[in-house]
Amino acid sequence: MSDNKVLRAPPEYPESALPAHVHRLARPAAQQKATQLAFLRFDKADLDEAQRFWSDFGLIPVSRTADQLVMRGAGSAPAILMARKAKVSRYVGAAFTVASDTDFARLQRDSGAQPLAANAVPGGARGVSLLDPDGNEVWLITDWGAVDPLPLRAPKHHDMNALGQSIRLNATVRTYIEPATVGRLGHVVLQTTDFHTMADWYMRHLGLIPSDVQYLDDGAPFLTFFRLDLGDTPVDHHCVVIAGGLEACYEHSAWEVTDLDALGQGQQVLRVNGHEHMWGIGRHLLGSQLFDYWRDADGYAFEHYTDGDLFTSEREAHYGPFTTSALWAWGQDVPASMFPAKTPAMLWRALKLLRSGRVSLKRLLMMGKVIDTPTRPWR
Ligand SMILES: [Fe+2]
């Protein structure tokens, strides 16, 4: 008998043809629809070091004071990241643009929203601040200003030779030695101990729709990739991911770069400047992006990506089991640091969740089984 291993992809089911044991993700009516993931906000104990990392990562400083840093990408958004000087570093939250007829008064009345100060948003905007169920701040803004986009070099793949396709003749490839040009903010991934409450909140308050849903052995959704609902306008496969887990935390955020050469050359720049590489280069399975992950000095993960899937609202949600092998199609093995380490602190967290009744032993064991399953989809 051959010892050859067989590579397998995890199963995938369209929502209209779910196996009997898989539960459909319940979808509440949307109160308003987000039109764009605008920027992320962080508190940083060391703002200088944060600026050094994000600059090497490809973001561009717009303004900097002793207390605040604002950074943009090459696109027309006046900001894609804001950071405040603070005693303790933390993820604060995300800002989304919404339609200008959004009923902010109702949000203040019914959802505990607080109005934003006129100068709170770089570029100018009006809006409100909400708290999601895990306490992350979510800003909904409208009438946001715009800045002139910065010039981009032409994507290299227009000029790539492939088997049976000879395009580049009497010419060479020489990539620029520079940080990857980050054009825009793509997505943020949040872990939570209460997947259903968080997923319901983001669908209800932002009108997000599921692209891919992952379920545990009992068939209950446990992680969902959400995209904007802009009808016929194509949007990223996901702008928010809500992932079930043992703690409520920022998991990572992802920023779109020009192309694969920017991803690779950007890796060189981050490497030579001593930053901590985490995972990549590889290609994701769900969302299809070519990716490269880095950690900043506080251990927060930031992903460069290119060539992600674009869907309209037409595309049906797909479901598959919650498994690490659905994270990537090819590339370096997913690092152990992507998963909770079985430390006394993590055990204590699990016990607290059990005692509070927020998670059952059965569910904890199902989660443990996923983490213990070898990450490579070989058998
Ligand atoms: Fe990502």
C-alpha cells in the first residue's frame, strides 16, 4: 500500500443545500447599512514605536501630536488608522461609513449611541459612537471628507509571463525596494466568547451579510466572514469576521496592497527593520487572498493582502466545518500562535466561562478538538 498522503479541501455547502445537521445563521433585519469599513482605532503605550511599525507596514502619517497619530493609505480615505497615546495598548474599535439618511437620533435614543464631536473624524464627518456587545467602540459616520488618492504603480501581473503566455519580452522584473503600498483597510477579525450575540449585533447595526459560515460539530455557526450589502456593487468577501473563542479580543486586521510583488517586497522591508513575522506568504481559502501576517511590538497582528474575492449581494453564503485547514490553500503552515495556547491562564478562562454558563462542556470539547486536529489537511 502506498504511504502517499492525500491533500483534501474541507467540504463546502451553499446555504440552499445545507446538510440536515447544519444550522442556518439567523439574520436579523438591518437598522442601517454600512457602506465602507473606514478606519480602525487603537490605544498605544508607545506611539513612536507604533508609528515605526505602521510606516514600515506601508501606512502614511497624516498628522502626529504627542497624543495622537493619524495614518492614511494611498486611497481617497482621509484616514485608515487612528492611534491615541495611552497607558495600556489596546484595540479600541472600528469606524464604518453609513448612508447620509441614517437616523442617528434613533440610534442615540434606542441603542445608547453617543454623538461624535465635530472634529473627531479626520477629514470631517458627523456620526455616533456605539458599543458592540464585547465593548468595542463602533463609529458610524457619514458625509465623510475625501483626499486625493496617491499615485500607484501599475500592477506587475499585467506584465507577467506565464506558461503559454509570453508578454514581457526584452525586459526584466525589478521591484522597488520600499514598504508595500497600502491602498486601503480591508477587514478586521474579532474573537468573542458569545458568537451569536456579536454576529447578530453586527448584522443588525451594519447590515452585514454572511459570505462564509463555519460551524462546530453540533452544526451551530461559530465563525462567520461578513461582507457589506451594497447590492450589485462588488465588495470584499469580508470586512468583518466574528470568530467564536475563549476570549473577547482583536484577532487581526488586513490591509490591501498593490499586488503580489508589493506583498513580497513589503515583507523584505519589514524583515530588515526587525519586525516580527507571523505567517505567510500564502493564499487563503475563504476569501482567496494572498496574505502575509506581521505582529507589531505589542503582539497585535496585521495582515497584508492582495487578490481577494469580490462578491455582490447576489452570491449565496457558503457553509463549512470550523477547521484550521479552511484557513489557507497553500503556503507556510499556520503558526501555533494563531491558536490559544493551553496555558493555566487559558484553562482558568475556560473554567470561568463554564461556571458562568456562557459555554457548555460539550462545546468546549468541540472547540478543543478543532485546535487539536493537525492543521495540515493531510490524511
Ligand atoms: Fe485576514
